[in-house]
Amino acid sequence: MSDPLIRACDNYLVLEPGQREEILNIEDTLKWLENWLEKMDELPKDLQEQPSRREAAHRLLDTACDLEISPGMTLQWYAVRLDPPSS
């Protein structure tokens, strides 16, 4: 189970092979993951039960920080806080 503090973050650093790193908001990160899931011939076993690619993308954000899209090619994403938490 992921750390609840991660859920409080609204931005993600996304890493894609051969591309520059990007910081995306949560909605754009979900779209980015959805797009990659659409390109895959077969989803990983833990995502195959999800009713949609959108739900699979949500599950990935909640449970993982990488996805192998082909042998040796892995996407990665990390929750980041751009602003310090308010006290």
C-alpha cells in the first residue's frame, strides 16, 4: 500500500526512455499512463482485471512507480511536491 502522503501530491516527475523528464499534474499523468496502456498488446496481470485503461492508470499511480512497456524499456513516475506543505 502506498504512503498516504503520496496521495496528497498533485504532480509527478515522469521519465520515458529517450525523452526529457517532465513534471505533469495528476490529470496529465493519468492521461500519459492511459496512452501508454492503450499501446500495449497485453496489460500486466495485476491490471487485466481493471474495467478500463483509466482505472488501470489509477491503479498504477496507487501501487507502482514503473511500467515495463517492452523488454528493457521502462516508464517511471514519481510523486513530487512543488510547494512546501503549509503548517
